[in-house]
Amino acid sequence: MRIGAHVDPGDPLAEAAARKAEVVQFFLADPKGWKAPEARADADALRTAQVEIYVHAPYVVNVATTNNRIRIPSRKLLLSHATAAATVGAKGLIVHGGHVGKGDDVAVGFDNWRKTFAFAAESGGFATPILIENTAGGDNAWARRFDALARLWDVIGSYDVGFCLDTCHAHAGGEALLDVVDRVKAITGRIDLVHANNSRDAFDSGADRHDNLAQGMIDPELLVAVVRAAGAPVVVETPGGVDGQGKDIAFLRDRVTA
Ligand SMILES: [Zn+2]
């Protein structure tokens, strides 16, 4: 099982080596901005590296929204990130499930996700597999509660779409971690990546504050059990830089392979 971390995009391979990570995830552009990614000088090195690469899409992407002025640029940004992620050999492009506003018709939001894949298909499809990640907050978020996730998958499941399970988001979003892998797989049929994070906040708090694995509100052994059951590559998105994440990686590697 490959274990790694979300790192600064400056030199992801050096960051991986410093943490003894076998996987790295990073942003290709400002996560809070709308700029398309720029070509990277280290694209060849990343593409041929032993380290497995994942790219996280900007947080501003919301392809579900009924607001045209966000939805249309979101589709384009997601497509441009999928193209750029392929140049660095990324195994997946992680994107949050998105949401509609209060009072909006949720069915429209689900259909907007379908249209996103249809839009991409017109230009040959996404160049990198899209992995939709469960989120911690938002009453109208698709990928917080699994009943909504099931409705989303009814609409987009026929496209080749993957899933990224975030343990902090599941806990804070109100989905128990016990048997979470089985419940997700019953809906999506797959888990492509695990974001292994502890949570500073209580179950179902709706807050999204990651903590290091051995501390926080989730029993660390429960995190280990989820990682083991998922059987997918793992990325920690925890605080503390090289030291904090290095310890989290070692923590998982010791226990998951024991
Ligand atoms: Zn995450």
C-alpha cells in the first residue's frame, strides 16, 4: 500500500523524499483562484518518478451550482486541470463534490455533474481520471451524506468516475467511519484514494479542520482500520510539514503493514 502526503507544489519530489512518501498530492494552481495551471519545468521528472502523483483541483471549482457564472468557469477549470495533471503523470484529479444554494432544486445540481462529464466527453474526455471527494460541510453538498452521494452516482456512475474518501470529512460530515469503506463501495463500487486525516472537531460538526493522525477526535486505530479496508493509496493532508506528515506516514506504515 502506497502512503504519502499533500505537499507544497514547489518541488514535490523533494518533499516526498523528505517525508519518505511513496505518493504525493499537490495543487497545480492557486487553490482559491481561477487561473489555469501553467506548464511545469519538472513535468518529465514527475511523470517518470517512482513516486505516485495526484493533483487536487482548486477549491473554487463547483460544477454542481445553478449559478452559471461559477458553473461554466468551473467546468473549464476542471478540464484544464485534468489536461495539466496528465502532463505530470497524475493518477487522479481530486475534486470536491460541490453544492447548490439554499432553495435550489437539488436534481439540477446532480444533472449539472452529468453535464460536466458530457461537456468533457465532447472534447475527448478528461485527460486524468476524476476522483470525487466527500466533503465535511454544506447542507446541499452532494458528497457529504451518503444518501446524496448515492443519488449523484445514479446520475454520473456510467461515466468512468472515481472516488476519494476523506476520513476527516466523513467524521465531521456525520458519516460513521465504522464500515465506511463497505458503505461507500456499495454506492461507488470503488475507492481510488484515501485522504487519511484526523479531525479537530466532533462527529457531524460540519467543520473541516484536519489534525495529525495520533491526535484529534477520531480514534487513530479506526483510521488504520479504514485505510486497511480501503486497500487504496493513501495521502495525509495533516499539519506539521515534513515532521508532522513524516510521523503520520510512519504511523500508518507501521500499523497498516503490521
Ligand atoms: Zn481531503
